[in-house]
Amino acid sequence: DKVQLKSQEILLAALQADRAKAPTFHMGSTPAATAEVLTAALCRSRMLPNIEKQFKPEVLEASDRYKGMGLQQCILECAAANGYQLRRGEKVGNGNFTEIMAFAFGRMPMQASGFSSLSLPGILGNVANKELVAGYMQEDGTWRELAKIASVSNFHQQTVYRMLDDMEAEELGPDGEIKHGKVSSESYTRQAKTYAKMFTLTRISVINDDLGAFDDLRTRMGRGQAKKLRKTFWTAFMGDAANFWTSARTNYITGATTTLLVDGVGLGLGIKGFRQMTSPTADGLKRIGGQPSILLHPPELEGAARVLFTERGGQNIATAGNANPWQGIARPVTAVELSDSTYTGYSATAWYLMREPSELAAVHVTFLNGQEMPTVESAETDFNTLGVQFRVYHDFGCDRAEYLAGIKSKGAA
């Protein structure tokens, strides 16, 4: 490989020496050709959202010069800034691809003095990051309404004790002794893992000046990472339901009348069960109390959930005077995953009453060092590939946590 790279450098040097005899045009010789300006120009060409909030006004103004800039122009700007002797009207093609990319990536040893330095990987990496964020934010984020988000500093599995401790204050006796609270023996674990993907901006895309190739960064990389997080969350929330949502834990009800209908009967039983949830026997069977904040349901129950939350009453409300006592008590949240047959534990009838996750959460989502967004990096491809390579990685974990965060209704007998 070293011999091949050395031969390539000698060949490029010979081509550059020969090219020096021809008239040249330095695109990158003006102060406006900075990495930030070129990044802004590419983002504007891609019509990415909120660009005006991500760059200073003077940077956006300078990028006007590169309005409609394509992939080729960006590469040529970087190559020229790094010493490539560019002919007027020259484009990236079959005969000059390797040479231009060598200069654009700044790996030519004989750069002419007086030239600034532009990093093509840095520019494309910045654009790719904004594409990634745009795609990531487009994905369904319903899980955020239910999860407690935490930060971890490494990939070790951590043990966390449940929030079931007997810490209620006790009256101080005549001897003045303060009693110790009991620490719960129940615990759960959480752990961050790495999820990654690679993407290559090919030589064909460069020669075709195809900025549309960045669509893959948004859909396959940005949304792909968000989909993985969403899937991991709901797998944790719904999986092993028989051991997490149980009558013994007082967080599960069943029966023909527990269906979520506009008559309010099932919701009433759910709220009653929610208020009767207790901590384990070891902690003295203490009533947890509190109010549910979220009515979580599959799409099949969305109509009933919205009626019960918004309507004052109606002919179907099974109470005196047809008043709706549950109006506004728990905001409805629809999760399509709940009835998706690709998930273990799916159901079109089951629904949940949940606390605010800041109080107790059934699933904890942890991010390494608090970094919630995926990271994207770019570099020149390996010797056997022509193009620009991107890698995206995301460090997170989704783990079952507090089973007293809510109550599940089977919604059936």
C-alpha cells in the first residue's frame, strides 16, 4: 500500500508540474472562500431548515456569491485553496478526479505558498451533520413523552435501585434518635451501547455533481439512527410484559370492562387501579398515590381517548347526567408501536396510564456523556474505493426501570 501511495504521489506531482505550464484560475484565492461560507452555501443549496439561525449574517451574505453551489464547485474550491492549479471552466471528471481529490483533502506535499487551507472533509462533515440532524428530528419522537433521559460516562452496566425506599419522615422520639430509612433491595440496570452506520459519497455522485446523494444522509443515516432509538425504546417498553406489568405489582388490570370506550367505564377502573398501586411488601405496602398524566394508547383507541379527554359529556358517558368526570385528567398520547405486530407484546386493546417521566419512568434512555444527537465524521475513502466516506454513530441505551410509573390495562377479558 505504501508503494502504491508513493507511486500515486509521484504521478500527481508530474501532472501538477505539467499543469503549471497552462493558464490557471484560483477559485479559492479570495477571502470569501472560507470553510464556514462554503458550508453555508451547500446547506442553502440543499435547502436545509433553519439555516439563518445556524450562521452569522455576514457568513450568509458571503455565501450569496456561491448561490446554487453544487458538489463539484465545493470540491474545486477546496482543491484550489490547497494549491491546485485550476483551469478556468474545469470540472471534476475521469481524467482529473484523483488529482483534484488529493488536493481537496490536503494530502499533496507540494502546496504552493500563499494559499489558504480548506478542509473538504470538514466542510462535507459539517453539511452531513446538519443533514443528519434534519433527518433525525423528522422521525417520530413520541418516546420522549414517556422516557427519563439520563447521562452515563462509560459503557459499563450500571445498577440503579428502584424508587421504593421507606424515606417517610418519622416523629423524633424522647431519646432524640433519628431513624434510618430502609434502602430497597429491588434494582434494575442501564447501559449505553454504540449503534453505527457508514455511507459513501461515490465518485459517480461527484462527477454528476449530485447533491441529491446527501438525501441518503438524511433518510438512511439521520432518520435511520432515530428509528433505531425509537425501536429500541418500544422494544424495552413492551417486551417481557408478563414480568413487568403484573397484578402482583399492582400495575396491571384486566377484564371485559377495562376496555377504553367513550362510556368512561374502563378509564375509571384504570384510574382507580392507578391510585391503588402500592410499593412491595418489604416496604410496608405503602400506597403510591398521585395522578396519572398520560393516557397512552394504540391508534385503534385514539378516538375514545380524545373524546374522554376533551368532551364534557354526552349520551355515551355512563354517569349521572351524562357528565364526563375524566375530562382533562390525562392527555392522550398515541403510539403506533403498541399495536405493531413486529413488537413482542403488541395489542390493539391494551392501554396505559402513566406518570410524568420526571417523577417515575418505565424506561430510562441513557446517552453517553449526555450527547443526544448522533455523531457524523467524514474522510477520504480507502484506496480501493473512489469517493468520500461518512460514518455515523450513536451511543445510547433503553432499559426497563420503574414499574410503578404507570398501570397497564389489558383492555379485554
